[in-house]
Amino acid sequence: MQSHTGTMTNLTALSRLIRLPLSAMVAISALTGALAADPHMPGITLWSLAWGIFLLSSACSVLNQVQERTTDALMRRTCRRPLACGALTATTGTAIGIILGSGGLAILFAETGAKTALLGLFATGWYLLVYTPLKQRSALAVIAGTPCGALPPLMGWLAAGGNLFDPQPLTLALLMVLWQVPHYWLLALPDRQELKRVGFRTLPTNLTGHQLLSLSHFWILGMVVATFLLSSMQLVQLPVLQAFITGIAIAFAVWTTRTHKKTPFVEKIAEKLRLGLHIYLGLILGSILLNSLIIRLTF
């Protein structure tokens, strides 16, 4: 019984260390770009792309927690992370991050090519050397961090032999950017006072909570508009999936418009909208993947 409990504790710590849901979503967005470019892409290349980007994203998470271990320990949302609570030392965390990142880059270089690996290296460097330090300097850090979310689908498109400047991957990148900004605001909003106390300046100080919710709502509506481009760009070709995506986009726009004005409690609204954003992005990326997989199997 104790062994089982210890195993579960270790798995929970590992999940927090690599931010498992986020790293998985990053890998899925890369697969979306790859299969949208070439539904018949070799399986080994797809597998390598997913694992390479998952490992890179995990490395970013670990090394970010090394950088922010002191401030993480002072906030309720992050104090249970392994580095923040002292379960791992900074030296061990750095070693784990370097191993994960090196493995991810090696896989990408060997199976998807040097250009994809270089984009992955750039994304990692940007996240750790630009975005992370900027969080303590300016609210513009959230905007500056958007390349980290936009690059994975571009890497997938490039790995499949596509051109980075084609409109299709740029549409996917735009969708990720428009998702990423309100997602962070909604995540940080309930912890606004704690973030300010420990020195983070990621939320605009001149906006109230309700004003920031309204601003997030406009970004969400922009994301919905970008979603309508997926069909016109032929990222989704099957009519039934085109109709599904259109219906989901309209329903989500209506739901967010009603929700963000529904209650005076900002934290509850932010939590609901953030959960909705996760579900929405999962459904959209899943529809693109399903479209590509059906084409892969039937044509």
C-alpha cells in the first residue's frame, strides 16, 4: 500500500515538473501542423516529432521552474511544484531539464531535419531567456511569449516538408497566439495580488479584474474568427468536420459572451472561461487531426 502511494506521489510530482497537460497539448499542436501539411507523413517521423517536441516542452517547464523556484514557493498555485517545495534541488532540476531538452533536439534533428530542430532550439531559448525574465519587468511579457505557442504547429508543418510562409501554418500559428494570451490572463487573474507581491508584472496594473476579463473576451472572439479560416484554408476538408468546427466556434462565442458577464465574482468567471478555452482548443485540434487521419486511412 505504501509502495503504491509512493509511486502515485512520484508520478504526481513528475506531472507537475513537466506540466504534463501543457506539454501534451504542445506536442498535439505540432502533430496537427504536420498532418495538415501531409496526411500521409511516415509514422516514424510523426512519432519522433511528437516525442521531440514533448521533451522540449517538458525541458522548458523544468528549467523555468529552476529559474522561478523562489517565487513559486511564495504562491499557492505553484508552491507544490517539486523545485519550489524543495523536493528537487536546482542542480538536479537543471540536469533533468538539459537531458530532456538535449534528447528532444536530438530526436528532432535525426528524424525531422536540422531546420525543425533549430526552430525548437529557438523556441526553447526564447522561452527561457526572453519570456521568463520579462515576466518580472512588463505586462508585455504575455505578448512576447506568444512565439512559444505559435512555433510548434509551424515546426510540424516544416517537418512534413511544407513552407513556413504558407497561409495554412500561419493560420494555425495565429489560432495558437489568440488562444495563448487570454489563457494566461485567465490563469493569472485569481492570483493577481500574489503575483504582484512576488514581483511579477504580467497583468496590466491599470485594468480592473472585470476590464481584464472583457479584454480576454475580445481575444477569445478573435480566436473564434481565426477558427473560421481553418475550412477556407483547407486545413479541414471533410464537410461534416467543417460543420462541426463552425458550430463549436459559434457556440463557444455565445457561451463566453454570456459567461463573462454572468457573475460579479471575477475568479469564478476566469476559471470557467479558462476551462472552456482548454476544451475548445482540444476540440479544434482534434477535428483537424481527425480530418487528416480519415484522409490518411481512406485516400
